[in-house]
Amino acid sequence: MTLGSEAEVDAPAGSPTTGGRPRAGYRTDLITVLLGTWFSIGLFLDAWAHSNVPELESFFTPWHAVFYSGFAATGAWILWVLWRNYQQGLRGLDAVPIGYGPAVLALPAFAAAGVGDYLWHTFIGIEQGIDILFSPTHLVLITSMVLILTTPLRTLWSDRDVVAPSLRRFLPAGLALSFTASLVLLFAGYADATVFTSEQVIRAFTFEKGAGGSGRAVELAASVMFTNLIMILPLLLAVRRFRLPFGAATLLAFVVMLLSTAVANYENMSTAIGFIVSGVVIDVLLLKLNPSESRVKEYRIFALAASFVTWAVFFAGAIIDQGTTPSVTEMWTGAPIMAALHGVLMAVVLVPTARR
Amino acid sequence: MRALLLALVLLITTAGPAQAHAGGLTPQDHLSRVTAIEPPLPGVTATMVNHGTQLEIHNGGTGPVTVADHVIGPGETHRFRDERTTASQWEVPLGTSVIKGRVDVTPGPNPLWWLLITAALALGGYFLGRRRALLAAGVVVVTAAHVWHAVGSTLAVTGGSFVPLLLGASGVGLVAWPLTAVAVVAAVRRAPATAFVAAVVGAMLVVAGIPDFDSFRFSQLPFAGPADVDRLLVALTLGGGLGLAAGGFDYLRRTGSTT
């Protein structure tokens, strides 16, 4: 099967190819994203271990093995895809499927950052707190990981024939987008509202009004705003290009909760359930509003409503679970509104005027 | 193909530590050991475990004994780190007795010889790239060496579960080991993928073996078996892996595209 001047990589070996670079087929992208999932889950497990295993004495842990073997498997698979194209007579850049170029560069970058990180730990020291999230070698590692993980999204984005994919068709790109969001949130762990337990939510916004709020209140307020942007931006980006299938927002919430529950040692389950419920509601909003670049009003309403729903459910879940409200009403009623305003602001920035 | 080779070379030359010895034990020239319990306590034994980093006391006697503020009941075993055991001659009180020990220092081998052996194995591995079947056989040998090294390293650890430790020690072996079976099946079917899989497995095993270079220069290796056997396994993994990667890709380059 060919699409314009682009050949399908999943075509049988030896089948004729047209000129130009090939585009990876559905199966190729699905395998890429599943191997990327292995890679990411290794990192989630490592994040869990760093948060919950007190005596991590060795680099050579089972979760590191899952992480690095996931990287090796992903690297081997991408090399296989290139080799298969080479076998079919494609040379140079023509052997690299559309969307796979950044991943081909990111593989050695990741490996180089790995050795850089080893040297950093040897000569400068091992980070054990918030500094983990700011180590330059870690930032190169996570950036190259994101470039590898987002490959299926680039493939689908480049296919102009795809406008309203089914959930099955969107799955590789959707998983790529979801795991990327979760990795971004992992590296924003100092402002991650998803790891708060219901009890922590109630306690954070319970303080003497005259005292002006505790450090925990400031932390939760900042976390709500930061987490909102990380959760809403992938959807606002994706609806500029696709009419998202029902389930895309739930998938995003589910994958992000895989990470956040692991980091919180599964003590934030009621919070996680709240985010998944919000995902379902956001899917309904997507279905009803059909936001897009050409439907700016609906796009902005979607950004406002999706953000509001997420945080209204977040606080409602905590209140129901704990059987009480935080003492400072302004905080828990105002935070969802503030998040909604941030959502609209992002919508205005991303799509200033309707696309004619 | 050049881009493919470049990516592979970068992967080989720049990859971080992905595998070494299980349980965080590292090669070294010194080894702490217990020489005696004086006066002896009936049924109580003391030994240095985990490559001389932890003292293990087993109380096979009838009454409790106290060591480092910890009471060990009859039938119990206690394992702990104690900085005192790093002195050249050391003593740790054990109830009314004392555990005596010393740190032996043994110079390591000349690493040049092992690097030469590794280079020779790399050359041998490269020449396996002349035939598909030879490449598959090479993959089996090099993978077997890596598995043996990982299992031997795991068995050198006391006090941990075998499977998680082996998993940690395997690193990228989790991918390379199953791919070895793929290489064999591909060779039996005379598939062109044989050389590709051999090259990738070889590259992965080089990455897996890089942190084990230390085995060539230290005398005491955390391995359940003779140290020279472990060094040979590391040389096979590193040299053989490098040879297979180069030989496999050379085979692909010579055979070219199928169209």
C-alpha cells in the first residue's frame, strides 16, 4: 500500500517502493510504542524504587534491568526497521521512515547521556532529592527518551489522510502522547498534584486564614496549576490535528496514573480513580464539542471545561473519601476555576484565531 | 547502511553501565575474612559474606549472643556491615568473645594479557562473519558466556533472592538472551536476518560487558568460581560480542540489499 509518494514500511519485504521516504505502518508503530512502553515502565519502576526502597545500594537492580533492556529492545527494533528498508533498496535518509529520524538520533544520544551520567555520579555525586530532576545528564536522557517515544505520534501526524482515527488506529500515537505526558510529569515531581492522597489534599488546604497558608498549601496550589498544564496540553495539541476518538483522554489519564500511583506507593488510589473518571468526562466533552482549530469557540470551551472538571473531581474525590472539606473554602473552590482559566489561556495561545 | 553502522558504533562506544556484578558487589584487590572467634562459642559461627563487605553470624548455640548492639537468638542468623572489618587486622566483640579477622591484599593480574585475549576473541568473532551458521554458533557461545557470568555473579551474593538478583545482573541480557534463540532459528531457516540479529546481540553484549573491564585488573572478583574463569567469560562477552557486531554487519554489507 502506498500513500502518495510515501511507501508503507509494513509492506512485504521486496515489494516495490515508490520514491521518497517510507512511512511506518500501523504494526511497526504499534511495536515501537509497545517497546517504548517497556522502556517507560522500567523508568516508572525505578521511580517507585527510588521513592519506596530505602536502601538502594546498587546500580544493578531489577528495575534498572527492565529500563535498560527496554532501551536495548527499542534500539534493536528501530535498527531492524532501518535494515528492513535497506534490504528493500532504500539508502541513506530514504531508509529512515517519516517520523523516525529524531528517534535514530536520540538512540546514541541516550547512550551517550548514560555514560555521561555514570561519569557525573562518579566525579560530582549521586543526586538523591529534587536535584535528580535537574541533573543535566538526566535531562538529556529524558529528552532523548521523549524523542524515541513520540515516534508513532509523528508518523500519524504526518499522514494527511488521517483526520478522525478510530481508537485502534490512534492507539500507537495515543500511547506515545500519554507516556510522554507521564515522563514530563515525572520530571516535574516537585509540582505533581496526582501523588497527593485525599488526606493530604484536605490537610493542605486546611489552615488558619490569618496565617496566610502553610507551605503545603502553596505546594498543592502550585502543583494543581502545573499538573493541569501537563495534562491538558497534550489534548489541546492533539485536537488541533485530529478528531480524537472516544477513550483518548481516558487513556492519557490511565497512563499518567500508572506513574503517579507507582511514585506514591499506591497510597493515592482514590486520587488516581478521580483522574480516570475525569478522563471519561473529558472524552464526553471531546465527543460533544468536537474542538478543533477551525472551531475556536468549542476549542476554548473544551480547554476551560476539561481543566475545570479535572480539578473539581480531584477535590470532590478527596472530600468524599475523607468525609470533610478543607477549612479554607476559597482554596478548594477557587483552584478548579484558576486551572480552568489557565486552560483557556493555553487555548488562546495555541489557537489565537480560527483557521479558515 | 552507514547511518546504521554509525548508530551501532555510537551505541557500543558510548553506552552507560548496563550490567556488571549482582548485588552491587565490585571487583577489588582486598578481601576481608574472619580468622577466629576467641574464645570459641559453641555452635556460633562467623564469616565474611558478600565479597567481604558484610559480617554474618549464625547462632547455632542454645543461648542468645550480642553483636554490635544486636541480640541474635538461638537458630538465628544476623548479617550486617561494620566499618571495623575494613582494618588490616580487626576485632568485633561477640558476647563474651571476640571475632578476629584480617584484610588480605592480593595484587591484580596484568590487564594487558586479558585485553590481548579480548582482542584475539574479537578478531575470531569477526571472522565468524564469513558464514551465517558460524555467526549463529558464535552468538550461542558469547551469550552462554554472558549467562554464566551473570549466574556466577548472582550466586556470589548472600541474602538476596536469586531471580531479582539475576534480573538485575542480566541488564540488557533480558533482550540479548532471547534474541540468541532468534539467531539460531534464523540460521536454521537460512534467513538473511541471522547476520543482523548476530550483530545486534553482539553489540548488546559488548554494552553489557563494558562495566566488567575491572575484572581484568583486580584480583578478587565477586563470582562463584575461579577468578580466571570469570575473566575468560568477560573476555568472551566483550571480545566475542565486538567481533560478532563487526562480523555481522560486514556480512550485511557484503550481501547488500535483496532487491
